[in-house]
Amino acid sequence: MGSATNVAIPSIQTDFHLDAIVLAWIPTSYLLSCAVFLVPFGKLADIHGRRRIFTYGIWVFTISSIMSAASVTQSMLIASRIIQGLGSAMIFVTGLAIVTSVFPPNERGRAIGMTVASVYIGLSVGPALGGLLTHHFTWRSVFIATVPLGFATIYLAMWKLKGEWAEAKGERLDITGSILYGAAIVLIMYGLSALGENLGLATLALGLPLLGAFVWWESRINYPVFNLNLFASNRTFAFSSLAALINYSATFAVTFMLSLYLQFIRGMTPHAAGLILIAQPVMMAFFSPVAGRLSDSIEPRIIASTGMAMTAAGLLVMSLITAETDLWLITCDLLLLGLGFALFSSPNMNAIMGSVEKRYYGTASGTVASMRLLGNMLSMGIATLTISIFIGPVQIKPQHFDSLLRSIKTAFIVFSLLCMAGIMASLARGRLRPESD
């Protein structure tokens, strides 16, 4: 859904006559909703059962896909994407915790690598299938195609997924902390997207203190919605989480920006653009299990830091693209980015999950999902900001192509600098295993 929707973005603009900034909110509203609901649903899963929340999430996601396909206005589409993000949050926060719970430590990296690979297989299919569907059956078919898959997954979750995990049964949900977190994230995200306006600066200035209030509140109550003590007392957990946040912040918007580049500046069809964009997730899907398996025997920080360095190099090369850059060079660079991200992601997740006790698996899984979604959201915020600075609230036309290219190149420079900082965070996590291992 994520990668297929990015390919369909230009067609959605044509259908609803959206300006460039509103257009960016089609993927951003989904990510923002995921980020807002991820934390409270992570706690609810620990209280009421991860399998239950996982199944409910698939129901919500499937129904909201139908709503998205049936949207007749931009407001209805964005509202449907928000509901879809809510359902995704319920899925994201429970999946990794369930997988980690049923595999022993010496097989955890392999299991996580296979889980990550399955996600990337979906990302691989997304651009090509999304482009094909958009080209022949309009963008609405992208959402419709997920409905039968959703019902098939509901069947598997309800009748084939055995067992339940609710280690925090009997605890209460921290409603105050959930509200503070959600409000802070919404204000900060809107502020980033409208940073060039007074309202954007005002909402950002309000959101940052609210985030501070959330941290203060969570540190003083008995049953926080988000356990912040792990960051203070566990170096491996803290720096692995920071590295994940930086990596996702630097990589998620790559597909979105290149989709605009290929379809607007290079004049490619959605299907043709999707075939090029598929290069990155294919590499992720192929090498993630390998990287995960290696992290069971080699220090995760070594593999993950190498992957972060490769990603930084690939993003820096991407910042040099022009309107005439050979497509095979772009494809090769996407392959490099995919390899770098595969080497980073699975070992980094293994480090996070392996650094905590079993009773904290839910919290750790929620942290992984939070870092991913917050990073994705920040990545789209950077992309939206560069588009806002160079283009503004207008529909993208040929006269804006030079400005669009400048915004894309600027975004890639920012992303590469982020990854360079991420290398330091990845190396700073320390060893996961004793020296004798």
C-alpha cells in the first residue's frame, strides 16, 4: 500500500486538482495517523492481547481501503487515509513482538530478517503493481486490490494464529500521556510542513513543549504508555532506536521524490516508473534474511553501521541527478540503497529486541514501530518542506519542473547528511554480546 500509493500520487493530483503541498498530505496523513496511534495501541496490545489488536487492525485497514477507493473529494481521501493509518498502527505494533516471542534468541535474527523480507517483498510488488493498476484501472484500483488480501489475512489471523500475549493484563491505559503524545506529534508535523509560514512556526513552537510535557509525564507515573526508562538505562536499546529513527528519516521519502521525478520531469508512465522504483525493495527483500542471519553470530552494530554508510553514499549520489541522468544509473543507485537498508534494518531490529528482557518485548516492538513511523513522518516532512520552499502551493506543471528538481536534490542532500550522523549513532550503541562471544 505504501509504495503503490506513491506511484499513484500524480494521478490523484490530476483527478482532484490538488496543489503540491496538499498532494504530499496523501501519504503524510497516513504516516501521521500511524505515529499518533502507535503508542497507545502498543500499550492496549500488552493489556488486552497482541493477537486481538493485530486482528482488529487488519479489519480497520481493510475497511478504510474500501473508503479510500470510494473517495469523491480530497478531504474524504485524506480522512480515509487517517483511518487506514490507525489500522496500520495496530498491526505494526504487534507483529514484531509476536514473532520475537516465539523464537529463541539464537534464531531471532533469522526470524526478524524473514519478517523484514516479507515486508520488502510487498514493497517490491507495490511500485510495479501500483503503476500497472493506476495506468489501466485508475488510482482507485490500488486501494481496491488490498481488500481481498485484507480478508485473507483476517482469516489467517483469526483461525491460524494460535496463542495470545498480554503481559500487562490488568494495567490501565495512560490516557493523559496518549493525548499529550498525539497532540505533540500532530503539531510538530504540521509545523514542519508549513515551516515557511507564521502558522507553521507557531504550531512547531507549541508542539515541542508538548513533547517535553509528554516525557515529563511518562517519567513520573507507574504505568506509562511509553516506557522511557529503557532509553536511560539501556545504551544498546537507546542508540539502536536513535539509529533507526535517523535511517527511516533519511530513506522513506526516496520513493515519493523519485516518483515525482520520473513521472513529471522524465515523463514516464506510472507503470514504467514503478518498474524502476522496484529495484530498491527487491534488494531489501533479498538481503534482509541474510543480514538478519549474520546478526545472530556477528555484532549487529558492525553490519548495521556498514549498511548505514552504504545508504549515505547512495543518497549523496542521488543528490547529483539531473533531468538527463541515465535511468540505469538511477536504478543502480537504488540497488545500492536497497542493499544498504537491508544490511541496516534486520541487524538493528535484532539489536533492539535482543537488548531487553522478554517482559519488555511489547515495548521494544512498539519502539521499533515508533521509530519507523516517526522517521517516515519526518522524512515526508523534509520532502514537503523542500517542495514548499521551491514550488509552493501550486499544481506541478512543466514550468515548475526546474524548481521540482531543485527541491528533490536538496532533499537528498539533507537525507545523506542525516545518514552520516546515523553512522555515529549506530557505532555508539556498543556491543550486544560479551567479548567472549
